[in-house]
Amino acid sequence: VYLRNPRQFPAKTGDIILFSRPSGKALVLHRIVGVNRDGSYTVNGDAQVWCEGVAPAQVLAVVAYISRDGRTPYSARRWDKRLLNGIWRKLRRVRPWIFRICGRFFHKN
């Protein structure tokens, strides 16, 4: 991932942010699923079903570009990726079943 300063590249719903957990012992990349009235964020990992709150002071960076397997980087705000991420966000409650089904098909023995 390619990171940007959150002061120069403000985070919004659908963006991926790098933040520090309150203990300061873990750095996490999660997607913003909501911006709260107090300016804090509600975030969710792509493989999680629960959400957590993140204060603006915890945000260290916003993901601007993503590169997979050494391929050309693409914008984290690209319209097709945002569409797919929006669908995935809506499926949060059924993700455990999706993971179980996929695990049965793709499990290597």
C-alpha cells in the first residue's frame, strides 16, 4: 500500500486507514464504514464481522494506492473497487457463512 498524510489526504467512508490501537502496540489497516458526528471513524476489517471506533488522533495515514503481487499500483478510490467494497460492506453480517463456504471449496489437504 502507498500511504498519504491524513492532513493532506482526508479520510472518508470507504477509505482504508492506518491507525494505532489505543495501547500503541499495534498498527492496523481497516476500512472506514462510517464517519461519526464527533469526527471519529467506525472501521471494519475486510475479514471481520465486527466494527470498532477510531479517534482522529489514532489515524496515522490514509491508503492512496494499492499494488498486488508487484503489479502497477491503482488508486484506492477507484470507482470499481469502491463499488465492490460497498457490496462487501453490506455483506458484513453474512461473512462468516461466506468464509465457511469458500473454505470448503478452497481448503487444501
